[in-house]
Amino acid sequence: MKKLLGLALLMLLLISATGTTSVENELHPSIEGTWELTSRYNYDGENVTDTLTPVKGYSQIKMFYNGKVMWTRYTPNKEVEWFGYGSYAATDNTLVEKLEYMSASMRKIANEDMQWSMELQLDNNTFTQISLDEDGGRIASENYHRID
């Protein structure tokens, strides 16, 4: 009887710990995972002025894991390659990416230190990275949904 009671208490403890983990993830979502671009927004400094959705066949994927970021873009009927790899740091509202290497087409438009600091809006299944001008005004965003 004592063994049965002990087993029941152990099962109850394991079930309650599992429930707590789910609540913790909902309260503090993680950017770690694989994400696919769903749309882009253009801003007038504060408000969205235009929404752009990918054309058929276009795909942009970002992966975040263990402080590393990797992204790739496939554009049908184009010979230009777009990809990059580096490190990232995320807080509740900021995403900083510092690329170590990238495609030649990306290098042509990259800033000198290959680092980007962006506003971050994150929940469990979506995230948005918003590019800001030197005064903190919003320029454009990339909007992603979690695929893994």
C-alpha cells in the first residue's frame, strides 16, 4: 500500500511539473527554433503603411539555436543567393544579430560591422523584427511564424 501511495505521489509530482513548464513557456516565449517569413511591413516611422506578402515559391527561413542564427532566402527564377550565419542576443524587446559570414549579395548591402539591432516582438508562435532609423523610428519589419 505504501509503494502504491508513493507511486501515486510521484506521478502527481511529475504531472504538476509538466504543467508548470507549459505556463512558463507561455509567459516567457523563446526565439529558439525555426521560423518562416509570412509578411513584411513598411512603416512611416510609427504606423504600418504597407504589407507585403511573399510571392508564390518564395521562402525565407530563420533558425535560432544556442546563441547562433542562420537564415536563407529562396527567390524563384533568380540567380542571386541570400543567406547568412552568425550569433544573436535577444531580450524581451530587442534582437541583435552579428553575422560572421553571408552571401555575396548580402555583403553588398550589409553595414560595416555586419551587426543589426532591431526591435523584437515575440510570442510563442510568431515574432517580428523591426528595423529602426537612427532616431528610433520604425522603417520596416519582417514577420515570422514558428515552423519548429
